[in-house]
Amino acid sequence: MIITPQKNLWKKLTHMISESSSDDTVMLYFAGHGMKIGTDGFLILPDTKQSDIANTSLELKKIK
């Protein structure tokens, strides 16, 4: 199995959120590019492929 930057980042985010309590505030700072396709927003990662945005970027609605 290949661990892509997208999967690695998602794994770290979900771990951080799962370790937080309801009294905690979790803040994500992302220095990079984003894009919107229709009504969906994406964070563009170093290996994001323009031909496969959905599978190679981080979809914003998953972070909520």
C-alpha cells in the first residue's frame, strides 16, 4: 500500500481530532493553494494531479 501525502495528512488530522476533547479547539493552518470545483473546495497538496483532484487533494468538507 502506498501512503500518499493526502492519506498521510488525513491520518494525522483524524488522529489529532480523535485525541481532542469537546473543550479543545483544533485549528488547522494550511499555507498553500486551494481550489473550488462546483460547490466543493479542495486543499492542493504537492502531489495533487489536475486530472484527479478528488483523489489527490484534501477535500474541505471532510475536515469539518
